[in-house]
Amino acid sequence: MDPQVVRCSGGAPVSGGLPEILQPEGWAPAKGYANGVAAEGRMVFVAGQIGWNPATCAFESDDFVAQAAQALRNVAAVLAAAGARPHHVVRMTWYLTDRREYLDAGRELGAAYREVFGRHYPAMAAVIVAGLVEERARVEIEATAVVPRGS
């Protein structure tokens, strides 16, 4: 094993088709995300999903956490259409319109995330933006998943 990488299963490659979580030696553990992920298989790219009802293209709430929860459910629905599940996600990018709102919502946002993705934390980035195409959107989430061959 490469001495610069600690594999998430205590030194052995991850089994069961799960991505390998990369944690450089000596780094503090990441909280709520992974510093890196390695995976092999069929790649699935999920376009940016916002927190509206995908059947009506209407927002049901202007609340940040409610929109984030819906955006996560929308990501999961696109994954399912490709035969993928949330634990196949290896990368997510969150586009946020309000930094303070995001930071203040930590516990509620974490609960909403775990409701859809469980305790699977891929490599993530959060980017503060001036606005999103849909004016009422508070957050947009895009993801990349890798489905192991034969799954």
C-alpha cells in the first residue's frame, strides 16, 4: 500500500464496489466530506440539481435546508435512473448563494444530507456564487458517481 494513502477499511482496499476514501497520512480527518476518492467503473454525471419539485419545476420552499434536501433527492433520482445509488457518488460540488446561511445551517443540513446519502461522504467542494439561473434557488448540487462494473 502507498504510505501516503490510508484506505477507509483500515489498510485494505474497499470491497463491495464502494469507492476508496483517500486520507493522506498526517492530515486531520475530513468532516462531512472526503479529501479524495478513488473508484473504477461506469461513470455517471449528474447535472446541477436545484431544490424544486422536478415534476412541476416549482419551488415548494424558499428555506435553504428544505431546498438543499430537495436538491439531494433530485440528485438521488438521477442516480437511480442510471442504476446508481448515493454510495456510488465520488464527487459533489455545491453552489451556494449565501455563505452565512450555509454555515448557520450545519446541523439541519447534515441531517438532511444523511437522510438521502447516509454517512457516505464523497470528495466535495462548496462554492459561493452571486446567484443561480433560477432566481429562487438557494443551492445547486452536481455530482459524479462511479458504478462498479457488474453492478
